[in-house]
Amino acid sequence: MRNLAFFYRLKARISRGSLSLAPDMRLPWSSKILWKHGSVSVGTNSSIRDGVILDAQHGSIEVGNYVSFNDYTIVLGHGGVRIGNDVRIAAQVLITSFEHNYADPMRPIRTQGNTNKPVVIEDDVWIGAGAKILAGAHIARGCVIGANAVVKGKTIPFGVYGGAPARLLKMRGEQGPRHKLSLAIPS
């Protein structure tokens, strides 16, 4: 695995973009880091599992220290993605920092361009399997994002979010859900 990180550093010298990988980063052969027209940086003690794709496109991906990307996660950095320290990203998560424009029904969507919106994921965040983090999302420090949640917009620190679209379920440290449903039982 260490030889692959060396190969990426060597390839970075001939690319128009920039790549910075911590020397201790673990990177399997089946993963891809693409930075030809953008930049990717990954901090120390971070790990990438099988099938992960970090694609800067024409933007940037900045990853802090002690970050884990689990199997088949995709990060698209066209509008800029910044991930803090101590972040856990489960398998099959998608993080994208742009949206396709589609307002004109008389033109194909592919010809209408994109809108870039940066994504920020602060420190000490856990993102559950299959979650989608969409353009413009800002996940605050200490949040937990549930499996298959769809996040767009801002979260509050230490919140636990779930659903599509994601909504606040409770705060870390609370026992049980934030809003309990009362079910009337006929007598």
C-alpha cells in the first residue's frame, strides 16, 4: 500500500493539479484519487478502503487527520469539499459539491452547466452507510448522520440526523428520540 502512495506522489509532479498525501496514509489498489484539474490533500492517519473515489474535478478536496473512508465511497470536489479531523465515513456514501442546472426545459440538461456549492464537514462527525451529502451541505462538529440520510443545508453541532431529507432526530447524549409520538390505544 505504501508503494501506491509513492506512485501517486510521483504522478502528482506531472499533473496540472496538486496532490498531497500524508506518508502514513493507507490506500488500496482498487481506490482512485483524481486531481488532474484540481487539488486533493489528505492528512495523517487517514485511511481509504476498497473502491473509494476522491475526484477533485475542477475543484478541491481537503481531508483532515484521522479520517476514514469506507468501501465504495465517492467524493466529487467540483465546488470544493472540506472534511475536518476525526471523521468517520461509512460505506457507499456520496459527497458531491455541485448540482446540474435544469431550469430551461427546451435545452438538454447536459448543456445547462452546473452550480458549485462547497461542502463542509467539521470535526468529529460520523456519516452512516449510504448517506448522500449534497451541494451546499454544512455538517457541524460532532454530528451523526444516519444511514441513507440525504443532507442539504446546515446542521447544528452534536445533532443526530436521519431521513430524506435529513432532519434532527435528537442531540448526542439524549436518551431516545427528541419528539416522542403518542399512540392512542382504544380501550
